Amino acid sequence: MWRKLLLTVATLTVLVSAAASENPPAARRVLVKYSINENDPKQLEEKVTIPLERILRKLERVTESHSMTTHGLVQIELSFKNGATEDDRATVTKFVEPLEIDKALRIISRSITLVPARLPGEFDQANQLARQSIQTIMQDQRIPGLQIAVVKNDNVVFSESYGLANIENNVPASRWIRFPLNSATKAFTGVAVMQLVEAGLVDLDAPLSQYLEDLPQAWRDIRVRQLLAHTSGLPDIVDPQGAPNGGNEAAAWQAARAQAVNAPAGEAFSYNQTNYALLAQIISKQGKMPYDRFIAERQFAIAGMHWATFGDSYDLVSNAATIYAHTTRGLSHWFYEIPHGLWAGGGIQTTADEVAQWLVALSKGRLISQASIRRMWTAEKLNNGKDGEWGGGWPVLQTTPELQVAGIGGARAAFIVYPEQKLAIVVLTNLAGAHPQRFIPQIAEFYKNANQDH
């Protein structure tokens, strides 16, 4: 009989190996191991707690409901630290098709809270400082809900959520609540373009007319890299509030095409959404699939972003945080519109954990090569030889004394990468006006100086 305990899942290790002795020979053994630490009662209150029996029942239900058969082995092992006895250990085994092992892991990850592994005691001081700082910032800025994830040396070393995803219904901002990335989506679009560059399907120096037809004459010689870096000089397809000009996407395109360009290509940095709407069309045409499917298959799937999706305030997205803003009426709902054709500039909804996983996949070369990353993170040169403000989909915050690049969106979501430090901080909030890019550097300092003894 299983001993009923309230547990916080603290670490996750996944090992996949060949199992030639099993029948059939092609079967593979997958070990998913969770280590549980009950040392900190306060931490238990902040994180999701799951009774051991419930974990086992969930695993049984998800495997049975997906018709998995006895060809490969999936084993869940729960172990306990801090003086736990052998009676506190439990193992449950289920079998799945070898070709469906990845599906099994996705199903399990949706049913049980997972936190990436870290060494005991490593970064504890930095994590505590980050925790205290975030809670103070949330109180000072009156941020309803927030997720944070910290990547150091290609490992997620800190991941927590605070506050409420929906105030009126008292819904906690748990780690699997989806938050919008808004314009931080452009970093994913930048990676997508570099994937097509590596495949020989896109040339950053090519004019738009090489890939898109029926463009206004003044748009045809603009280079792909100038779209990525917002140096195209094109008029914006959205109004100052971010809504499509003319009230809908078709009217917005008609209005943009009728306008004169704001400046010659390469003359100046000028942020707008037209650039990324055109990039979505290039990705769709050269990738031979819709933009959102390309991102899902070539990035979400590879990085293990199983919750990531696309949408805005008007789409029915499950487990999505409600967005708020402080107005003259007090705290109010904040609605934003991103039509399908503009998703490349701001449509992703996901979690801080998943953005962290994506950054790890990027760092490890699982999405694009290191050479492509360097190119993507290099500021685009203007016609006068000076650096622009963006590289290929990423704001370049600074180049000296160390490089800092970012994804920033909606005045409520941000991640900053410090490549020389092998550090990245992801903060997602549901408050328009939170501007997490402004306080992320404060959090980063805790980890730059953290004890890294193994």
C-alpha cells in the first residue's frame, strides 16, 4: 500500500537507453526519476503539492487512456531525501510503444509538475535573493501574477510562480499557466529565419521580391535582414495601441501598402509589426507550412514546449493568465489583439519554464548552430555604419563590457540572455506596464556572483 505523503516535485532526470534484451529487441527503456525534498515547509506552500497516491493514479490513467501497449518500458521512481527510509520509496511501471515514448513523456509532463534538476545546495543563496527580490517588486508594482525561470550553465536552476493568474476567480499563477510573450515572440521568428538560412532556403541579404510577389515597388529591394532588425523603413500595419489599422488585418494591409515608406531601407531603426508580418509570409512560403506549424514543429517540439500555443485576448486559450493594467479606474482587464497574420510578431503564449527550456535548446545547438546564433545576436549595421538596436529578431541591449540580448513583449514579458555568463533570466507577468526587462538585471546579479562549486 502506498504511503500517502504531500510532496513537492523538485528534480527531473530522463534517461533513454537501448534495451536489446527486451522483447521486441527494438524496445527502449525510459527512466523518469523524481527526487523529493520536504525540507522547506514554506517552499511546499508556494509550490504545487501532490499526494503520492494521486501521482500513481494519474500515471495509470494517462497510460491506459492513450492505449499504450507492452513494447517499451516507462518507469517512474520517486525517491526521498533528508533521512527518508526505504519505506518512503515507491516505483510504478507502465509499458508503451517504442515509437510513442516521446508522447508518453509529454503526457506525463502534463499530469505531474516537473522541475529541472539541480545539485543540492547549488545556487540556494542566489535563489533566495531572487525570491525575495521578486516578491518585493511584485508588491511595489502591484503585479497580480508572475512566473520566473533562471538558466545557468544550460540548467534551469530556479523556477517559481507567484500571485494570481486571474484575480476575480482567485486562480493561482501556477507554473503551467500560459502567459503571452507578445513581442518577445520575435526572437522565435528570428530563430525560424536562421533555420531556413541554414537549410539554404532563405538568404538574409536577398531582397523581399525574391520570396514575395505583388509587393509595392518601394518594398521590393528591402533585405530580409532589415525586416528582422527593424531597419526596413516600412510603415506600421498597426496603430499606436497595437490594433490593426482599419479595424482588421485586410484593411491594415491595404492601408500599409498605400503609404509611402517612412525612410530608405537601412537608414534608421524604426520598430513596427509590418516587418514580422512579412517574415511570417516568407517562413510560410519557404518552409512550406503555416508559420505557427513551422514554429511548433521546428522549435516547440524540439525544446519540449508542450504548453506553447498561439493566440490573443480574443482566442479561447485554456490555462491562460488574464492580463491586467492599472488605470484611472484601478486595476482593470487589458485586452490585446494579434490577428493570425501578425503572430510572428507577438502571438506566442507559453510558460517561463518552457521559454527556459527553449533557451537551453538554443544554447546547446539543438535549434540552430552557434555561428547562426552569433549572427542573430549581432546588431544590424545602419547605412551610416553605426549599430542599430536589434539583431535578427532580438534587441541587442549592449555589446560591452559583455553582450546582452533579449526578448521583450507587451510591457509585461521579457527574457534577457547573458551569453558570456551562460545565464538567462525569464520573467512573465500578467500586468501591462510591469516591464520586467527593467528589473531582470537586478536578478541576474545574484547569479553572476553565485557559488558554483559542484
